Amino acid sequence: MWIYFYAAHLLGDFAVFPDAVAEKSMDRKGGALLRHAFVHLLFMFAAGLFIFFTDPHSSLRLLGALGTAAILIAIAHFAVDAATLRLGGKLQRPGSRALLFLLDQAAHLFLILFLLRLLTGGAAVSGGLEGLFSGNLSVSEKAAATLCIFIWATSGAGTLLAILLKNIAPDDQLEEGVFRISDERTEIKTKYAISGREETEITTVKTEHYFRDSPEKTGKTIGMLERSLIVLLLMIRLPEGLAFLAAIKTLTRFKQFDQKQFAEYYLIGTLSSAMIGILLGVAAASLW
């Protein structure tokens, strides 16, 4: 049952407030944090009601326990986010901020499991994390777990990579969205004067092509689609499609590989994104 609450948490964090989670831009007065926690409360109530109406063994006592858990999870979520926001202001290194992001998400998962176990006597968290791959899940539980994986493959991984790659992003010339490709060649022309004397003319021709990059969020969207397709291909047992996917992505940026900084940024980002997608894809395939 806990997987429904975790899916509700991920929807609240990444589907409703993706930018706030990525940038921790919520105000320090707590107003935005309270709104964020309230949205999570609604999602948690929805998860509890879904369990009540779909579980044949549910009862009013279980509904009350799930409702209490939803309230406490929302309160705990507010406390964890407030602590993360305070710590985030003191950290500057991308590695430290990425670790804080992962610890923040791990704390939310731990609190969901702990509070559900405490209030339902363990009924809602039987099997724990290991139970996901035991083969004993219902179809709806597998669907909820798959939803969690796809949320992590899209918004979750996108947020993590944005934090990690912040300091190795291309320089100002590239960040402004203007790219330049230079080409230089030498032309030799031979002609004859009226007197019949041969004359040789050597000309150096330099050509510069300027073009604008796509909007900033386009790259993030491409990464989300890439990881989603990787997960899907591994779920349907078609890993051969990964090579085709990598080739298509590379072709779209081929001309920009002349810029060393962009090429390194692209390679690190692509390999990191693919690694996350493959790990999540293997996990998704194990569910079914």
C-alpha cells in the first residue's frame, strides 16, 4: 500500500512544483512551503481513499489510520523541506547540493514508510522496498511503482542532473544561445594578363556561420524523453533500440561538437542520463 503514498509524494514534488524542488526557490517565510505541504496533503488523502475503495480488506479503522498518516506525512514533509531549504542556502558545490537533494528525497521516503508502519501496524508497508520485486504485487501496485519510476526518469533525474552539471555548462557565449562555426580555406586562381604574362592570385576565404540554439528547456525535455524511452525499451525487452536512440540524439548536435566545452558537457550529460535511464529501466522490467 505504501507505494501509493510514495507515488502521491512524487506527484506533489515533481508534477506540481518541479521548479521549486529544483531550485528550492520557496520563500523563507514559509508561505510557499505551507502551500506545497497542503498540496501533498491532498495527494496523500487521495492515495488513502484509493486504498480504501480498492482494497477488499479495508475498513473504517484502516481509513482513519491512513487519514492520520496523510496529515502527519504532510507535516513531516513541511519540516524536511524547511530543513533542506535552510541547508541548501549554505551549500554551493553541485556535488553537495545533489547529495542534499537525494537525502531530502530519501528522508521523505523513510518518513512515509515509518509513519505508515506506525499507524497501520505494518499492514501498509508489508515487504518494504524488497516487496516491490517479490512478484506478489497487485496490478495497481505495479502500475503505481511504474509511475514512480517514470517520474524519477523524467523530472527527478532531470532535477538531479541540472544540479550536477551546473558548473560544467557551456560558457557565456553558448549560454546566450548563439553558436558560431568557422571555416577557412585558401583559393588559388591563375589568370593571364593582356600581355600574355601569367598571374597567380592567392585568396584566403574565411566563412563564419551563426545560428541560435534551441530554448533552454528543450534540452531538458529531450533528456526526459530519452530516459523515458530507455525505460520503456527495457520494459518491453528491446535493448537493441538504445543504440538507435543514441544515434538520433547525437545527430541533432553533431555540428556543435567542434566546440570542446560543449562536446564535454554533452558527453557527460548524455552518459549520466543514459546510466540513470538504464538503472530505472532494469528496475521497471523487474516489476513485471
